[in-house]
Amino acid sequence: MTRLAIIGTGYVGLTTGACFAHLGHEVVCADIDERKVERLQRGEIPIVEHRLDELVAEGLRKGNLSFVVGAAEAVKDCEIAFLCVPTPQGEDGSADLSYVETAAREIASLLPYEAIVVNKSTVPVGSTKVVERVLKRPDVRVVSNPEFLREGSAVDDFLRPDRVVVGCDDRSAAIAVGNLYDKVRAQIIVTDPASAETIKYAANAFLATKLSFINAIAAVCEGVGADVNDVVVGMGYDKRIGSEFLRPGPGWGGSCFPKDSRALLKIANEAGYRFDLLAGVITVNDEQFDRVTDKIRVAAGGSLEGKTVAVWGLTFKARTDDLRDSPSISIINRLLAAGATVQAFDPTVDAPKPGVPAGVAVCADAYDATKDADVLTVLTEWDDFRWLDPKVVAANMPGRTVVDGRNLLERAAWNHAGFTHLGIGR
Ligand code: UDX
């Protein structure tokens, strides 16, 4: 059992805190948002994240997970402090380190002797050294321990990781952080801090590359009359490629890929390498938003002006309520700019809220969103959409095309109800 302080209770901090408590550690989580802390103390989870409520409730019940306002309160008795604060995209594309630096400054004089500070936030390569400089504590070691948590399955990813990366030049600090994970029985990879920081960016950039690649192949499939689903199966059996993370879609988004790929471009540039491949990956993704918008335009009869588009799905992927950099929102913005009216439904969005563009009618029910629509489009892969009745939709809307940006719906059923089903790469 180790005494841990977690600074920041966003997706990463809250998952990290709840999971470490589940693994038996003594965890104090800190946030500057008093209302959020009050809610967490009552076991109320501010985000949609599978199993997180269960683990927080367990920690509160057992008494080894608590929530406090302010980092100072959390670190006073800790052995290891995790920095899990946001690193938003700065104006020039690089990650903004100011929250990390502020948190480090705040805890510097309060950390117990020989405590360890761990950076979990995704930070530019070299940030471990920045934190060391801010702390000015020769007795405190700083470790990079990047997270690889997917929203929607963050708890499972934490408790059953493919690997744990620990970046530190000091062996005993690396062992202390590695030991926190002994119950998860994952491969622990110990590197120098710069390599650990680079692993995080490289992994995300590679995954984004896979997605842009398959979306580009989907475009080729449409041109040559191939079916991308079959192409993925045929490629995936090659062990060197694998079939995971090759689902074509409306483009990739979320809180990590767009920000991290742009930050890596900047890091590479500053290091003297022009990363044209990654720039291409980002361009292909922006073009994917345009391609899906064009499909909807064609389905609407060649112009979106004055047309009504029903959109199923607003979040950047299913099983989260996160709208940050959602492909759905990028496409909706294009539809609105072209003069369309948008009626949207998402299981996690019951009213207009920050992130949903002004002018979008947020509907309480998937069928309501299709009322009088000229085109229906599916932009998030919520499983529930698969089971909706195309006959009810047909009775609701005059249009007879569904643009399925996730290849989610059963084509035969929709054809049977009189719809043309346009997928991605098929
Ligand atoms: C990602 C990384 O997977 C995770 O390791 C990292 O630490 C944080 O960023 P996340 O942003 O939660 O996780 O989402 P992820 O599941 O990776 O999906 C990212 C985007 O790619 C989403 O828009 C998703 O819809 C899209 N995607 C994913 C596809 O279009 N096809 C796929 O096959 C997989």
C-alpha cells in the first residue's frame, strides 16, 4: 500500500485515483473545483465512464479514496504525487504546460521529504525536466508515466493495460512507481523520461495514422467498387498489421488524437524534423469531414441550402459524453455553414450544451430527430441506433437516404424499408 496524491480529477485523474484505490493504495484526489469535489465526495461522477462510479463508491466505502479541494491538502502526507492536470492545445499547436507548472509550483514546498512526482498528463518531450526545475527539490524525483486510457473503457484499460511505461533516470523511483502496478501484472517498460514522453505521442500518432490510412483506403474502395469491411478483414489477418483500430468512420477526434498529433508535429519541427507523414494524416482527417459532408449534400439532392438533416450521434465516439473535437460536431458545422437545418439526437446529450453548435435542435429521442428530414446521417457508433426501426424512420421523413458514417446500420433492413444506405468505403 502506498499513499498517493492525485492532482486533477478529470478523466485521467479520476480514473487513476479510483483504480489505484481499487488496487489497495491510499488515495487522496485533489481538484480546484469545489462543487466537483463535493459531488465526488458523495460518489457522484461528473462524466460518463463505464465502471468508474462502482470503483469510486468502493473506495469511499472502504475509506481509502477521498477527495479534497486544492493540491496542498492532498500532498501533505503522500509518498507519490500524480500530476493529472489538463495540457490543452496552445495557440501555436503545442501543448500548454501552464497547468502542470502551476500545480508543481503549488506543491513544491509541501511535498514530504523524498516524495516522488509523476507526470501523467500528456506533456511535451522534456517536461519531466521542466517539472524538476519548477519544484527545485533535489530530494524529489520526477517520473513520466503516460496514460493510454481510452474514454469509455478507461477503467479496464487501467486495470488490464497492454503495458505500463515508466520514464525516470533514477532506478529506485522507477521501481517505486512500477510497484504501484504490481497487481495489474502488465509488462513494465522502464525508459529515460524523454523516451517515455515520446512513446505517448508516437503511440497516438501511429493510431491516428492507421485511422487516416483506412479512411483513405475506404475512399479508394468507393472508387473501385470494393468493400472496405472485407479489405480490413483481409488485411487484419496479417499479424504485422492486425485488425484492430481499422474501422473506417467520419474521421477521428476526441480529447487526445487531434491535440497530440498537432503537438507532435510541433515537437518534431522544433527538433529539426519536418514530419510530412503526420501532417498528411491530419489533412486526410480534415478531408474526411468534408467527404462525409459531401455525401450528405449529394443525398440531399446536390445542395444543403434549406434542407433538414437528422444526425444520430454527437459525441466523438460511443460510450462517452465527451464532445471535444468530435467528428460529428465538425461535420455539423459544415452542414450549418452550407445552409442546412440540423436535428440531432445523442443518448448522452439531452439539451443544448457547450460544444453543441448554436442552432442545432437537440431532440429527446432518435425518431424525433428524423421528423421531416431530407437525409439521415449516423455519426457516432452508439449500439442503440442499430436496433431502431427503419420503418418508423421512413414514416417520419420524406428523404430516403441514410448516410451511415460508421457503417453501423444493417443495410438490408434499411433497403427493405425503402432507404438507400450509403456507408463509408462500401
Ligand atoms: C485515445 C487513445 O486510444 C488512448 O490510448 C489515449 O491515451 C487517449 O486517446 P480516446 O481518445 O478515448 O483514446 O479514443 P479512441 O478509442 O482511441 O478513438 C479515437 C477516435 O478514433 C474516435 O473519434 C473514434 O471514433 C475513432 N476511431 C477509433 C475510428 O474511427 N475507428 C477505429 O477503429 C477506432
